[in-house]
Amino acid sequence: MAASCGTSGGGSVQSWWLATGAILAGLAVVTGAFAAHGLGRHLEDLYGDQVRKVAGQEIPATQKYLADFKTGAEYQMYHALALVACGLVAAPRCRKTLNAAGWAFVLGIAGFSGSLYTLVLTGQTWLGMIAPIGGTAFIVGWVLLALAVCPCRGKAQAEASATGQQVESGM
């Protein structure tokens, strides 16, 4: 039987992560569509004839920043799907580690994708310094998700129960 992990008000951790992931995935589609169909003119107005050096080659700034914006949308989608995975595994594996993974993905989306979106739309290049923090949150989220669903944790919990020890199993 799946462990109950509800919150007050009738909601559950499972539906929270499923809903959050679905909303952020939908927004990733919206931002990707905006990049494909509406962002080019704005970037041309913002960056004009500027160029940026990428991998030793000069390319138009508009092209570079459009690619950066699309990267933000792509990573947002990947990690929105990771949030859906958190929701799918929440019922049988409701743990603090799983919630920490979910929040790390949310922070990663805000930090990585959010900083890229804002950098591209405003031209404030200092915002690029925030992206690695978001990327680190993504990595932490994946490690925590792996720990939350690791079969070895279930074995450790069963062994601890047999010896009377307590292992993390709460929200």
C-alpha cells in the first residue's frame, strides 16, 4: 500500500508536483513558441548589428541570444518533466528527499531559465552569472531524485524497522 503523504486542505505532494510540472511544462512550450515566432524582432531592435564571440567565432548577437532563450525553454521543459516524475513517484515514496528534489528543480528553472530569459529580453549580461546557480540546482535535484527513488533506501528502511531504528519517510 502506498504511503500517504497528504497536506492540509486535501491536496497531496503527488498532485502538487504533478500540477507544478504540468504548468511549468506548458509555460516552456509558450516560451519556446515565443522564441520561434515573436522574439526575433525584439532582439533585432535590442541588439541591432552587435556581434558576440562564441567558440572563437563572431556571430550576430541576435542569433546568440535567440539560441540562449531557446536553451532556457528547453531546460525548463526537461525539468518540468522531472517535476512530473517527482509527482509520479511521490505516492509510493513520499520522502523529504523527494520534496527537496522538486524544490531544487523549481529553483533551477527560476535561476537558470529565468536568468536566460531576463538576460535576453533586457540585455543585462550580468544576469548570466545567475545561470550557473540554477544549473547547480538542477544537478542537486537530479541527485536528490535518484536518492529518493533508490531501491537501496527501501532496503535500509526495512532493515531499520527490523532493528527498531527510524529512517526518514515523512514529507
